[in-house]
Amino acid sequence: MTQTYFDIFRSCFDCFRFGINDFEEISGISECVNFDCSDNGKTVGFASVQDDNVRLICVLPEYSGRGFGTKLLLRAEEYIRSLDYGCINIGGTHSRLFIGATCESVGFFEKHGYKFGAEMAEMCGDVRELSHGGRNSDNVRFGYFNGEKEALKKAVDKVDGDWTRYFDEGDVFCAFCGGEIASFCLLGDDETCMLSDSESRIGSIGCVGTVPEFRRRGIGLDMVARASKELEARGCDKIFIHYTHVYDWYAKLGYKTFLRLKLGGKPTAR
């Protein structure tokens, strides 16, 4: 059935170039509860649910406007209610695909009582087009972190305590000021993500943060510029920035938004 779901997904989002194996990995569809709908024996749409999140609803474009999406949403909602969750969310912030509703689909969900707030962006940078210029700040050096994890997690906790669990492993690139961690980010040089295709090597920069006492000095942006250069040196063609609300900040280096999503949900009470 995954092949059928993938074919429907690709019909809805033909801008993506990843294959079925990547679709399985980033959508987590095998870990979801999936519902589908048919017309004269042909599967024309599906919905994927995980916990209290409606991960995906896709209906073949030629069948849109005929109530199939509504039927799938109602089945997904009923299932989430049966699990006694207090809220139904669209996407879910832990999704590796859509963390919210695409801007084009927000109206559909609003008709069914969903409320939306923050707008987030998925961004991409072609390494040949990014700005890698460093400011050469006094008393600031840049490089990979190789010290005690507790010192790193202490710095991360000052920015976002929920991020510390992501820093147990992986490459961490930092700006150091006066011997202290001023800014940090996680690097990946072979990412499976929405940008994946058969021709490009995708890097990623994530969990970017600057410790409060070092902010407003351009250190964080300079660090991201240098981290981008590192990924280019490691053979990456493109760099992926996942789930950010500071898209104007990354745009200063040449990163471009390719998808906007809104976070939203509604109470499960009928």
C-alpha cells in the first residue's frame, strides 16, 4: 500500500524529487495509522495519523472538491479522540515531513474548526550561491566542539532546554568567545529530507542558537556562514534548514524559503 500512498503524495506535491524509500523514512508512514478512501475500487486518497497528530492528508488532484479530504479528516479525528488526547494537531513539530499545514491547505482545516498561529519555513541554500564571508570578529574563533558534553549542554540549555537531547551525538560547530561557547549548531552532511533526490548530496544545519550574553553581535550569523562553508568542503551540493521562524535571518546568507507551513490544531471536544 505504501507505493499507492507515495504515488498519491507525488501527485499532490510534484515539487519533491525524493523516491519511495526516502518517503517512507521522512514521513514515518510505517509507524502511522493510515486511512484511505476509494472511488469505484480505486484508492484516491489517504490520511496518516501518529499520536495526536494528523501527519498527512492527500487526495488525488482530480478528486479534490468531492468530499474525500473531509471524510479522511473526520476518520483521523475520530481515531485521535478514541485515544483520549485533548487536542488534534496538524503535522506535529516532530515530523520530518510537514510540521504543520501548508499555507494552501490552511483554509480547508479552518473550515473544520482548526486555529493556526506561528508560520514556519523550510529553507534551502545552494552552496554555490551562499554568502560565506566571515566577519573575523575579535576574540571569536570558530570550529568543531570537542570538549565536555556537559559544558555544551549547559550552553544549549540557555537557549532552548528541549534541544539538549539532540546534542548527545553528531557534529557540533561552534563560535567560541573568550573560551566560552557563544553560538552553536548541529551539522549533517548526508541528510535524507524533503530536498533529497538522486543527484544531490544534502547537508543540514540545525538547532542554531546563540547564548543570550553573546547576542546582537553578529556571531551567530557568522557561525552559520562558516558552517555552510564547512558543508561545502564536505561535498554537499545543497543545505537544508528545517523548521525555522527566523527565515529573514537566514536569507541574509542567501538561504531561500521553499515551503511555508502554519502550526495549528483544535480541541478534541465535539
